[in-house]
Amino acid sequence: MMFQGKIDRVFEYFRGKHEKKEETLEEMPLEKGDFLAMVISALIVIVPAALAALAALGVIGYLFFFH
């Protein structure tokens, strides 16, 4: 290819940058309230989406069977 050398250099640069980021994440321990905060934020995101999906299924079922 015409620009294969440049493409390879960019991939190597980002691969090295990604490895450095992984090393720093492995070294960083969780703080005291981090796990609880992650659980609460997951519930804030997942529960409304699940309720919306169940409501949509309920409305479809109602329209299909009772209307």
C-alpha cells in the first residue's frame, strides 16, 4: 500500500498508549465508596430501561389480546 509505513507507525503509537493506560488502571485501587457508587449508577441506568421494555411489552400484549 502507499501509506503502509505511516499506518503502521500510528498503530504502534496507539498500541503503546493503550498499554500505558492499562498499566495505570491496574495500579489504581478502588476507593472506599466506589463499588457502592457503581452499583447505584448501574441501577439508575438499568432499572428505567427494563421498566420501559416491560411497559412496551405490556402495551403490545394488551393491544394484541384485549383490543
